[in-house]
Amino acid sequence: MRMIEQINAEQAAAIRAAAEKGDAKAQERLGDLCRFGEGVRRNVDEAETWYKKASDQGNWDALAKLARLYELSRKEVKPSARAVEGLYQKAAGHGSLLGMERLADMYLKGRGVNGTRADAITWYRKAADAGSMHGMFWLGLMYENGIEVEQDYAEAAKWLAAAAEHGQDAAMSNLAVYYEEGKGVAQDYAKAAELYRKCADKGIAQSACRLGSLYERGLGVQQDYAEAMKWYRKAAEADCSEAVCRIGDMYLKGLGIPADPGVAAQLYVKAAEHGSWEAEIKAADLMSDEKSPAHDRKKALELYMAAAAHANVYAEYRIGCLLEKEDGLEKQMEGFNWIQMAAKNGYKDAQQKLLVLGFSA
């Protein structure tokens, strides 16, 4: 969705007056206001009316916006995908950047009737060449992932850099990873830190987390555990589970703070609850350690089970190791079955354990 400037009712009234006098740009603008409820009551049907009026006067961005309304419509009776595609094609053919972008998006997602992902590349490139940061960004992603083109990180970096220079924050965040990992560009931790900071200051949680990691490791910046914790906390406040996990690591290792395995375990569990498989395993490992103050065998088994449900072979092995120590033949056999499963799924420690026990891996 394109962001539009916040306006008040008085400004909206002035735009309406211009639209009613036939100003095509004002008609498009009023369509935006009605669609998003800015300065006026939200009314999608009225937005459609004003986009039609503007597009009838040759306002091709308005035509692309009309097509977008139809594409997103939940009405039972609405224009077909072919009709929507045709509107985007018309807008794009008349030089509308928005039309080019939306047509490419449609083809990339497989929603077009007459176009393919290869056509998506064509339209993203046309949009990018005309100055579209959306086109630049998606060209970068397609080169990064080898979608309809040969995978080329250098080419991906070029387009991501172009998009970042035009103000695309997601492109800047991705480009920072390229500099950190030396992917498509010369590895440059200082440049990565610079870009991560810009993105983190704009509220991109993953960038804040990765900046924290650079401070923790002293890469591209002076090693500073307090600064690392600051950025991890900022990311964690934005629900970044990886950052919560990293804070747990710092408590576990005592980096800049007193070591506290109990707090680390709590943080790992919290991160796991928000989808971090890494934290799920770390919490389970910590809680399964009988020497750890955070020891909780029952919770550890529960976390390993959750990880195993997502085909984590290490978790399968650890479940087996815990269960084989249980009293009772039934539990021990269940543990052996888990170890066999991990071995069958390629986990080398499980395979070695079976060989030691005299069984074929």
C-alpha cells in the first residue's frame, strides 16, 4: 500500500472541490483519500468512482490504482483477473510506474493470465530503469534467488544498492547483510554496521539485532557488550525472537553482565514461543543439563518434542538420550526408537551410538 500524506478535513474539502471541477490529479488524490479514509470517511466505492473519472482523462496512475482496487476486491461480482491484468497493461504501456510495478507483482505471484515470471523480470526492469525503487528492489531479490535469471549476487547487490539510494529501507537492510557476509560485494563490516544503524534507527528490528551482533563480536565497530545489549533490546521490544535469543546468550555467557543460566533459559523459552527454533533447542539443552541451575527435564523434553515435530534430527536424538535414562523398559525402548529415527534421518551422533550398541545405523 502506498502511503499518503496525512491531511485534515479542510484540505480534503479543497481537493474535492478541485476534483469536482475536473482536475484529473485531484480526482486521483480524492480516490486515495476515500480509499484510505484520510480526511474523509473511508468509502471504497467512491474511491472507485474518482479513479475512473481520473483515468478517463488519461491519468494512468489512477487506472493502475483502479486495477488494484479490483484485484483486492472481495465482492462476489468483480472484474476478472484477465480484466485487471489488462488495466495494468494499459497503465504500464502509457508509462505509469505504478502500473509497471503492479503488473510485475501480478506475474511474479502467478496471478496473471497472459504473463509469466519471466515477464515479471521484464516489467520490474522497465520500472527500475524509469526510477522505481520497488522495481529495483524486486530485481535484486530475483537475482539473489535465481528466479527466472541466473543467480547473481553481484547483480542483486547492484539493484539493492540502487533501491536503497532511492530510500527503500528493506533494500538497505538486505544490502547490509551482503556487506556483512561478503555476498556480491567485498566484505565490509564497517559498511554493514553503518547500514544496519540507519535501518535500526528507522525501526527495522532485524537490522537492530544484527547491529547488536556486530557490537558483541567487535566486527566493524569497537567491541562493546553494553552497546550490543542496547540494540538487542531494541530489536526484542519489536518482537524479534532472534534478539531475545541473543540476549539469552549474553546472560548464559556473562557478557557484560553477571552470568545467569536461569534468566537465559527463560529468555530462550520466550524466544521459542515466538517461533525461534534455535532458542527452542538452546532452552532444551540448558534445561536437560543436570548440572545447570535451570535444569528442568520435563520442560526440556517438551521443547525437544516441539522441535522434533519440525523434523529437527538433533532434537530426535536428544529425546532418545533423555528417554533411555528413564526407569522402565518401555520408556527405554521408546528412547531407542527415537535414536533410530534420528540415525535414519542422517544424524551422525545417533548413527555412531547405534554402532557402539551393536546395531546397524
